[in-house]
Amino acid sequence: MKRQKPRILFVCNSMDRSELAIAIGIRELGYDIKVAIDQNCEPIEKIKASGLPIESFSVRHRMDLKAVKLLRSRLEADTPDVIYAPTNRTLSVSLIAAKKLPIKVVGYRGTIGHIKRLNPASWLTYLNPRLAHIICVSEAVRQHLINDVHISANKVTTIHKGHDVAWYQQPDPIDLKSLGVPADTLVIGFAGNMRPVKGVDILIKALDHLPETSKVHLLLIGDVRDNAVEKLTAMPQYKNRLTMTGYRSDAPSLINACDIFVMPSIEREGLPRAVIEAMTMKLPVIVSDVGGMPEQVVNNECGLVVPPSNPKALATAIQTLADSEELCQKFGEAASIRIEKQFNINQTINSMAALFDRQ
């Protein structure tokens, strides 16, 4: 007798484009799926328009007992086979609410670090013995959970969060001169919240190791949350060699106008979306050898991978691409193909559906 497909409940604070596509794709495979989600989240209209069955549900923190009580009453009235809870808050609340019910709870881990056996909060989520499985965004995250956190290998599976190249086909790039970017320069782009782990200070310091004749300009997109970056950008030797935009809703269009994209993170990266977006735009990329980024970018095939926290090595990589338009084009084409073939949203949907079937 063929086994019936499991009934699945997604419990979310919000949904990014990939997560919404995953939920829709799993429904289209014939699964009974519902979404419990905060009605005030930014993409709620898109979620409603998708036709997914949704329930209003808000989680304020990991021990939100009001949310636990509400979810528990819903689970008792209509018990799914699997709960998928992709954030710390929703995972903790789901595990508490599903206690002693015949429900498998599956979590998601997108970064490295911040799970410690001596931290009680970790036992509410990823170390909770009732957690059935953890989906890891990259193999680097999976290996971290196995080797550093000592979670059983049978409990963790790598499923890259997929994308669709068509999502990132941008209109004509924005004219960067309107932002003060000098003409006739090689524009190096970065996008993201500039926290210390992102290593943007390393990227700025790389300017010191480029030849004096090198016409390189940095375009740094995102909020600055790193004192080291604030200090460097105020220094006279860098002021005319970089442009800070702050947060921009049109960040993809700005990146599409750059010549090269760099993600110089020093730790914790899972599978940064900004790198994937740049690759779909056929930009040559340079990333540091951190977390899941070497899984995204095959060194010397679709970009360059450099040691972290090494401004000189980063400068050498930048100059290598600056010296060869042909190499930039080759890497850019290969980058787009890699996302299309190896990080495809349909692969993610099928892999997650298969994992839910195994629970």
C-alpha cells in the first residue's frame, strides 16, 4: 500500500522569495500544506495571492507562552504530521506546543555558530531532543553541527536554499554616476548589513595593496553596524575611493551595475543570498574561504576564493579580475550556470518534500 503524503504545517515569522516558492512547490506536488504566519509580515499579500492556506500566527520570542497556547489548540484540533519551523522563535514555540503529540518538528539552520550546550536557549531549539531533523543551508553548516555542536549526523541534512535565475533578471542597471561613483573606474560591489563578521573593513583595507594606477572604486550597499568600517570610511585615503549608499530597496539593480561582487566575510556564513544574486546577474565574484561560500563559488571556475581576514590576498584577487575582461566574462557566465544547475529552486522543493516524507 502506497504511503500517504504527510500533512505539513509551516510556522513562520515571514517568508523570503525562496521559502514562499518552496511552500508553493510542495503544495503543487500534492501535499496538504498550511502556513501559520504573522499577518503583518512584509510579503503577506504575495503569500495570500499564492493561494496557500494561511492562519494568522505571531511569535514574539522563544518563550512566547501565548503563542504556544494558541498553536497547541490548533494542533489538537487539526494535527499535522510535520511542522517546519525555520527560525529560532518559531522552532522553540513549535517544539513546546507539539509536546506529546504525534508530530515531527523539523528546523532549519542557515548560519554557523551561536549554538552552545551550556546555553539554555539552545536546548529550546536545535539541541532539543524532540527535534526530529535539521535542514542545513550548506554542507559547512551541517559539518559544524556534527563536529562542533555534536548533533548526530542522522539528524542533519544539507539542502541548499534554491533560487530561480529568472527572479534576478534586472532592468537596465542604475547609473552609478548619480551616486557619485566616478566614471572609468572598476566598481567593486558589496551588499548586506555591515556587521563585523562581514569583513567589510578587510575589503576597504585591500585598497592599500592595489597598485597606485589601479582605478578601483568600492560601492558599499547596506547599513553600517561595524565601528571599524565607520572609522575607515572617515579616513582621507579612502573617502574618494568608496561610496556608501546605506540601505537601498533597489540593491539588486545597484549590484547589477557593478563590475565585480565581493563577499569578504570572516566567519559564520551559511550560503549568503547576496552572492547568489550577484552570480545570477553574471557578475564575477570573490568570496572568502568561510562557511558555505566555497560551495557556492568554485575557485577559478566561476569566481575566486581567498583566505579570510587577508587584505593582501583579496587585493590580488581583485587585481586579477581587473586585469582581464575575458576572465570576468568567463567567471560571470559560469556563475549564472552554476546557480541555475546546482542551486535551483526545484531541486530544493523536491529534496525538502523527500525529507518530509522520511519523517
